Amino acid sequence: MYVNDPIADMLTRIRNANMVYLDVVDMPLSRVKAAIAKILKEEGYIRNYKVINDPKKPFQVLRIFMQYGSNREHVVQGIKRISKPGRRVYAGSKELPKVMGGLGMAVVSTSQGLMTDAEARKRGLGGEILCNVW
């Protein structure tokens, strides 16, 4: 199956799994998706992630373990793709957005790799704003 925007596909799978309280969601692996999963884990939006090599499948699988609150509250309230293949969105270090007034985060692709908006601001880097999570 060919997907035109793999990052949007990943975010949609996470959003859908979150809405129906799935514990695990699988998707095809790429380095960018693994980097986004690492950031989501470090920021506490997901419990964990794992790369699975299944010899029956022609590609590697990224398995994300979802996280919920103690009373099954959603940890991920919202997740939105910002920069799309048809319209790329870039921002300098001074123009990086504060998601939900600083309560959420933006994932930014910089010259030094993927990082949160706060980390990019601290390092004085700008780049492509991939998605917002709150």
C-alpha cells in the first residue's frame, strides 16, 4: 500500500487508536516515524515504542504502545499535521509556535534532527513544523 504522506498516516493511526482506547498500534517503519515516536515517548504522550522485524512481512513494523491516564483519560488530547506535502510550513527560531499556550508541543525538523519546539528554541534553530501534539 502506497501512502502519499506517511507522517500524516502515522498521526492518523495514533489519533484513531487513542479515540478507541487501543493499547497498541502498528505501522510501517521509517526513520522519521521512529524519531517522532521517540519524541512522543520522551514527552510522555506514549508509553513506549518498538521496532519489529517480522519475516512474514516485506517491511519492518513500528509498534507504538499508547498511554492513558489512571481513569482512562486521553493523554493525547489532539494531534495535527502542520506541514503537508502540498504546503510546507517553516519557521525561524523566533517564530516557532507555542502549542496551546505552551501546554502542548510542536515537532520540528531542524538541521540537527527532529526535536520539540522548546528544544529548537533553546538551541536557536528553526525548521519545518511537522505536527502539533497537545
